[in-house]
Amino acid sequence: MPAEIHWFREIDSTNDYVRRMVDQKKLFPPTTIAARKQTAGRGRGDNRWWSPDGCLMFTSLLDSGGYARHVAQLPQAALVVGIALAELLSQYIDSIDVQLKWPNDVYVRGRKIAGILVEGIQAPADEIPAVRQSTVSGARGEFWWSIGVGLNLAIDWTEAPEDVRRRATCVARECGVTFRGEEFLPLVVEKIEHFLERWRGDATEIFAIFRNRCFLRDKWIEVQQGRVQYRGLCQSIDDHGRLLLASETGIHPLSSGSVAILTEES
């Protein structure tokens, strides 16, 4: 996991910066890029991440070779990072109140406290160790992971958009302790490394932790996968990290998608 941490006063997006630097062969794993302010922070799809003072924003560039062999495992990696964040936050906030919203959010008492974006980046061909070239799975060849996290530490909510004030929270609000990003980030990086290692050893155990914290369990939800839409009752996740959605036509295991909670059965 990233040994080097580089801080920026302001940046467009830590994820975009990492990708640019990899393309230019100026950045290599393991490295973490963090920013005090982002001007174009982003989440999954076209979503934007509101990035005020007091939000810990970083992207870790990781060689996936030690944990996974195929880019298809990216959704699972995002779940593992969420578990790591939830377990760390539970040291300061009542554990029962810290939950995970599939596929990439951490919630506390029904409000979002962190978002995760894990993307695959093709490694430059001349950076692939010769000893591993023959063992890489799939036509894509070697890939690296860009693990982006936005974690609300201590936010001044008077400056937040109304919908954000209604839906979000921060560590300081929930436990009364104000952490600085510089002191909290090494704890986060260490916890992510720990749970990625555990995932490599026993994925079944890791996803059992997620099920215990599943925010969507027993909720009526709608999942959008491109042009396909599913509606049903969430049954949590399976041992592959797929969301289990029960509908009139059976149980649907979903590997990705955007989730909306329905107010009533439909």
C-alpha cells in the first residue's frame, strides 16, 4: 500500500492528477496524492464530490498484482475500501451507526460520510516486471488501481448546498473530535492496506463484515444498470460482492449500478 504521501494545497481532482501522471510516466505505485481543496472532485459516473475545507480527499495508486489478477475485481476492491473506512470510523463513532451503502459509500446514522471511487489504470508496458508478464490474466495485461476517497472530517455546514446539508455528515459532528487531514490520512491508508490483505486471504470473511453493516438490507430499492432498471427488496450482498435484489422474477445478483431507495414497495 502507498508508502509516499504527497499533499497539494489545491488540485482539480486527485484521481485525474494520478491518471495524468501515470500517462506521463511520472507517478508509480505505491503513492498517495492528497489535497486540501479540489476544484473538480468527482465520484462514480458523472457525479461530483463537494470538496470543502475539512474534507479529506486523496487517491492512492496501487499495484493490483498483490491482490487481484483482473480488472473485473474493481467493484470488490471498492467494497473492501469501504469496509476499511467503516472499521476505522467505528473506533470513534458508535459502531452500530456506521453502515455501508453498496457499491461505494459509507453512512453514519443515515447520512453519507465518505465516498469511494476505484478505477483501473493500464500500467506502462515497460513497468511490468518480466517475472509477472506471463501470469497476468486477461487481454488487458497489467493494471494499477486508483483508489479515490472523499471523507468528511470537520465540515462547516453553513457553506454547504442545501441537499448536501440534508444528506451528509462528518466525523466531528458524529463524535465531537476534530481531526486534521494530515494526521488522519496515515491511519486511513494503513487500514485500507490491512483489509486488502485480509480480502486476499479470505474474501468470504470480508464480505460477511459488509453484510453486517449493509445500509440497504431489507430496503426497497431501484438499481440502474445503463438502460436496464431493476426494482426489488435488497437482500444484502453475496460472497462475490454482488448486490442481491429480490423481485417477482427471482433473486438478481448485480455487480454494478446506481442505487436509489424507494419510499415504498413498487
